[in-house]
Amino acid sequence: MREVCIVIPNWNGWKDTIECLNSLVKIEDKEKMMVIVVDNASTNESVDKLKIWAKDNLELGEFLFFKEENTSPSTKEASVVLIEKEENNGFAGAVNAGLKYGLEHQSCEYYWILNNDTIVDKYALSELLKFAKGKEDLGVLGNTIVEYFDPSIIQCAGGCYYNKYLTINHAYLHGEKVSSIQEHKQKKKFDYIHGASMFIPKKVLKQVGYLNEEYFLYYEELDLVERVKKLNLSLYWCKESIIQHKGGGSAGTKSAANPKKSALSEYYSNLSALKYTRRYYPLQFPLVAINRFFLKVALFVIKKEWGLFRVLWSSYFNFFTRKGNRGYQ
């Protein structure tokens, strides 16, 4: 019986996605999972490359492909599903397409939202299942995320802490050695689980709903957790479950391999921070908006990232003129 539905969004990143899928083929308890890859209207050959991979790698079971605008076929036999979206409506939109298919056509008890630029350890899934079972107050479960380019270094141990006044976050145990992980435990409640890997019970998803598509990129996980916390559920870290994460990907977020932040990433991080703060901390919003703007200006000067000044201004202008959802120009 399949217990876990893994949802992987893809946008022009077929090489990363295939590397992720290849790691899933090798994991323990793979008979307990199904995989849904959602292509977010890629502008390259992603869909064709993913189709070829699926047809050549039938170890996971039957393959199913369909376009989102068509009526989704009801088949419980498929173990790998590829959904092609007609329009790119952000990370949340891609994930939601996968979650919707899974909830409507599958009977999995857990949903694992996984970034396409991750590599899954052989025992990652079995450890998550072992940890999750019996946790009645489980809201969202994170695992140990290590650096892809140096797996001896922790990128995030489960979750992150968020300063709502400065709109900055800190990943738990970031930069620590993996060898020291057994010495640590979750000392206080996380503010949210790292968005590269979120393991969520079906019953929780049915209560809180899908990811909020108001965020095109970033802050989807914070918004989700705000709703989870209202149910008095907890955020946990399964330290024995390990994945590698490249970071950055198509949006150009800073990572070990990509030290410079792209304009696209900067634009949506600003826009989403403003949207999130206005929604959940309206009284603090004026102060937060001002703080973020001038902190960003200071950072750009220090790092000599002159090209990002225009992006910062554009994100604020579009937010306050209600044009933010039209995308970065």
C-alpha cells in the first residue's frame, strides 16, 4: 500500500529533477511511495526529458502523463505521474496541482513536498515514516538538509527561526558539521519548516488547505505553518532523515554554488515578505516595510550589488500599487 505521495515541482530544471528522481529509485520503502512531478510551464525541453526518464525507469511502477487543463484521469496504478501546467503560476501553484491530484485520486496518508534540486538519502523516507507514526500532534515534519556540494555540512536541521521585525530567518544548525548532529536536539519551537522538504499528514492538509498561491515564490511555507499552528499542531525535526539540497535553482537564490542573488529572487523575496507581513502582522507592517527597505539598501551598498536597487524599488512599487502579481519585469 502506498503511504506517501511525493510532490516535486519543476521549472526548466529537468537535470536536477532527474537527479532527484534517480535518488528516489534507490531508497528503502520505495514501494510505499508514489511520485508526482509537476512541470510549471517550462520553456525548455523539461517535459520531453522527464517523459523519457520515466519510460526508461519503470522500477517505481506505471507512468502517467497528462496536461493540467485536461480532466485528470483517475488511476490508482500509476506510481510516477507527470503533470504539465499550461501557465507558470509559481511554486505554490505547481505544488498545489500535485497535491490536488494526490488528494483526489490517491489514498496516501502523507504528502512530502520536495524541491527538485534535492538528493534523497536511501533511508530518508523510512525514517520519516517511522518518526511520523504515532505523533498525533504532528503538523509538518522536516528532516536534516545538508549541503549538496559538501554533505558534511548542515544547511538546515528541520526548520528555521524568523524575525518578523527584520524579515530575516536563520536555519537551525546552519553551517554545523553533520557528525555533531546527535549532540543536538530541537531546543525550541521552529517558526517554520524549511520549504525544500515538508512532510505533512493528509489529515492536516485537508484541514489547512493548499499552499497560498498569492505568493509566487518564497514565504509559502511560512503561510502554511501559520495555518497549521492555529490547529495547535507541532513542527518536528527528524534528524535521521537526510537529504542533500543544492539551493538556488532557477530562481537564483544564493547557495554554495551560486553566491550572487538574482534579480528574480530579490524581487519575489521582497514582494512575498511584504504580503506575508501585511496578512499576519498588520500592526507591525509599516515598521517592517521600512526596516526591510533600508536594511536592503545598506546590504546592497556593502556588497556592491548596485543592480538590485532597481529591483528593490520595483518590488515595493508593485506591491503598493497592487501590481505585484503580474511578475517581475
